[in-house]
Amino acid sequence: MSAADIHHQITEAYGTEVMSDSRVRKWVRKFKDGRTNVHDEERLDLASVIIYDLMQAIETKIVRTGDSRITTLSLEFPDVSRLVVYKIVTEDLNFKKLCSLGGYPDYSKEHRKEVFHFIGLFDSLRGRRV
């Protein structure tokens, strides 16, 4: 049976929005080449390895510079989208924005020192150098 005949039968049974003609041709080729089932083949998930490496690189950059701003990190990792950087920082690494110290005039220098001192203590308790 040809790929065109199979596609015709599929569209008659399920409608035109189910599978394209090119997708049917692709599957027919796979079965002619020896494939015996329609289930996905097991494969090494390289994406998770790459994301893990990227996560470690971003965390290292944040710890070394103390800067977890998405804009800054996006400039450091130009091949990675801002959304991916954002998700890694906020969801995977669970970094949260403490406050925008430079953006509000009512924060005194003493207050800033206290906040940064607290961050330094927190990092030293986690075994990180500031």
C-alpha cells in the first residue's frame, strides 16, 4: 500500500487535521527500513545533560559575581534565551530577588551594609565565598 493510499484512509477515518501527507510518507519509509512499532525509541537525553551543565555555569556565575539579574546573565550566556535563563535562576536554582537596593532613595548606606552583611553571612553558612 502506498503512502498516498494510507494518508487517504487516515483522513477519511479521522479528518484532514490528523496527520499530514509528509508525516505519513516519513512513517512509511521508517517501516520499510525495518521499524516494527510506533513507540519512541530509547535514547540518551542530551537536553537534560546540557541544561544541568548550564545550570551549574549560571549558579557559578551568580555566586562569583553576586549578580542574579536576568539581563546580566543573558549577556554572559548569549546563546541561551532569556526565558531559559529566567527559569533556571528562579525555578531550578531557586534564587529570589531580595530587594532593589539601588532603586529606592529611602535605603540608607547603613541599611545596604546590613543587607549585604546578611547575604555574606548566609553565603558563608552555605559554604560559599563572598
